[in-house]
Amino acid sequence: MFNHLLKIRYLTVVIVLLSVGHAVAFLVMGTLTALKGYHHVLVGEHGTEKSRPGLELLHSLDFLFVSVVLIVLALGFAKLFLMNPSAKTDAELPVWLRIDSIAQLKVLLWETALTTLMIIALSDLSAGLFTKLDWTVLVTPSAILILALSLYFMKRE
């Protein structure tokens, strides 16, 4: 009976494939946004009201970091659910991918998401410099602080 239930784990293939597909889509969007920003820099249209290449490049970083989070998620799920646990392939994997439990994957994704939030907050604050800032600008940095503190206390245990 248990062996039949273990076959359900192959549904993880769908999650891994969708995560990789999403990562590729975000990678393409980030690349296109970066190319648009580089085009504005090279043509010399920077600083106009219509184009802000610095913000476009920061937004491309947003897309690229989300792509990295999705790749880490896909690799983590594939490692935990699809690879044979008795295989000796751990030595061939990078150190950051030597995941043995969901808790380790959670911490890895948490750290990756915090980095992504930092980049998103930086681009939002940079974009906000050209408009009127209000109290809602502090929401993302406050969330980052809370997540970072909770990660710190969780790792301390």
C-alpha cells in the first residue's frame, strides 16, 4: 500500500516543470526589460520623462530574481521528491543544493525571497523618488524587517 502512495510523489514533476517554465518566462521578461533599458542608455534618451533606464534595469533585476527563486524551488522539489535518497549524487551537487528536508528548502527559499524583496523594494523606492512618497512606501521594508527577524530567530533555535 505504501509503495502505491509513493508513486503520487511523481506529481511533483508537474510542479517542477511549471516552476521551470515560469522561471524561463520571468527570465525572458527580465531580459527584454534590460535590453529596453540598455537601448535607452545607448540612444541617449535617459533622463526624459518617457524613459528612465535605471528604473528599467532595476525592474529587470526584479524579474531575474523571481526567476532565481522559481529555479531554486524547482531544483529543491526535484532533489527532495524525485531523486533517489540513497544515491551518491550529493557530492556532485553544489553546496547550496544539498537539501535533505523541507525545512532546509524552506530556509533556502526564505533567504532567496528576502533577497528578491530587497531588490524589489530598492526599485520601488527608486521609482518613488520621482513621485510623491507616502506611508505605503514603508510596507515592503517593514515586511522585509519582519521576515529577516523571524528567519534570524528561527535559525537561532
